[in-house]
Amino acid sequence: MFFAEDPVYREKLKYIQQHHMVVFRLHDGIHSASPDPIAIALIQELGWKNNVKSSNPFLVTIPQTSLLKLSRDLSTRLKARTMRVVGDPNLQVTRVVVLPGASGLQKQVLALRRDDVEVLLAGESAEWEAVEYVRDAVAQGRHKALVVLGHEVSEEAGMQRCAEDIRPLFPNLKVTHISAQQPLWVPANPSNNKANGNRK
């Protein structure tokens, strides 16, 4: 095993064993539900629940705004310090597809390919894949944009909802949502440089 002798892995494993913890990963199980509860929770967190106007539960129609204003609003609402955007800041947008987490190139391109979609709101995207796809689309004069929130930021609301759903299933257990926080920081703004990666 690659991590067997890794000091970071060994210390974390030791902590788990000392505290008699059980780690159960249910990430893929949640995403496999239809419609994806993580995406639905993000839409609700953004106050867009009533803006779903089509049979696609991830396609949101919002009041017309610029890409710049939308991205600033998203950054404020989700406290997304390291959010990144591809596209013309002045692009006027009304239709957004929400795909949190790491949905992958195929889903992201299929969403952007639609004529009725201007913005893809994603958790993460490989820089050599969807990012370049959007840059090419913009260079061709297409009205497309990509907003990359960060994986943790895009799924935080969904995991909070997960904790709420688990509580009634196990009424005798304390179920607590622990925020993943934001592991990345921006060196250009000293006020943002608090080491939130330290969870101790």
C-alpha cells in the first residue's frame, strides 16, 4: 500500500484507532441518488429552489445579471475565498447549471453544450479540460462561462443536509456536521490567509 509508511497517514490512522472511530464513506452513494441531493442542497442554499423552471432539476433560471456580479454574489453567499471564473465578466447571464463536486468533463461539457445554458457552476474542474473548453467557446464568441467554487464549498450545504437526514434514523446517537472549511487561501489578500486547513 502506497501510504503504509507515510507519516501523515500513520498519525491519522493512529488517532482513529486510539479513539475507536469507524470511518464510513458514503460520498458516492449520496451522489448516485436521483436527483443528486448534494446539488439540490446547493441550489437551496443559494435561494434558487424556486428558480428551477425546467425538467432538469439542476438548471436554474435567475434574474439577468452580469457574470461578474453573479460570481461576487456566489462568493459572498458561500464564503468562497478561492472561487475562480472563466468567461467575460460583462456577460449577461440568466441560466445556470449546478454540478457540485467533481462531476467530470463529460457532464460539464454536456451541460455547457446546451443552447439554453450560459454558466456552469462546478465544484472542481481539471484546468486542461473544462476550463480550456470554456476558453475556446468564449474565443469563438459563444456566451459561455464557468464558475469553479471548490469541491468542499460546493458540497458543504449537501453534507449539512446529510447530517439532518441521518439524525432521525439514529435518534439515540449524536449526529454533528463538521464543516470541511476551505483548505486553500489566496496570498494576495492577507486578511484571507488564516490557516483554516488546521482542523485540530
